[in-house]
Amino acid sequence: MSDVLVKPGDVIYLHLSDAMEGTSRRATLEQDSGAQGSLMAMDNNTGDVLAMVGGRDYALSQFNRSTQSERQTGSSFKPYVYTAAIEDGVKPTTSSSTAPSVSAATPRTTTRTTTKAP
């Protein structure tokens, strides 16, 4: 067993705070979130791809999230919903609830009359 804590090539995640301890800056260890994502930047006028990132580390995952992943439904219809809302006068600062709505139904009495065939 080696007594070496870190070796060349190791990646250490640190959070540097604004707090100072004497003349030294305070740092805390952070964990790698492991999150993967993608980015596609396009020129709206020409449709040219300006930048495309398919993940954060090719060595960890060769799956290109920009070109190979399937989009969630919300990703495709949100622009239409937001555009319609803005055209209806909804402000970006307007909040809305996404909680299910419940309405109280009034019970109705049904009277059924039946007649016998002669």
C-alpha cells in the first residue's frame, strides 16, 4: 500500500471561497457530479452550427449527446408554448402553478322514467 495521497494525473475538485484564513484562501473539496449534457449553438439567420458539445469527457463516454440522443418531448414544444404565452401578454416574471387542479363536482340527481311496452 502506497502512502501517496495524490499522484500526477489525478483530478481534484476544489471550491475556492472568498473567505481568507490569514494570508491563505479557504478551499474545500468537492465531488464530481458525473452529470453529462450537450450544447448546440446555431446562427438563427443561416442555420450554421457555431458550436457543438456532446458531453463532458470523451474518455468516460463516447456517446455524443448532441447528435445521438433523442429529445424529450418538452424540448420540442416549449418554444411554441412560450411564444404563444408571450403573444398573449404573459410576462417573463409571471409565475404559474404546475400543480394538478381539483374542482369540486356538484352531484346531480338523475331521474329515469321507464315505460312498459303495450
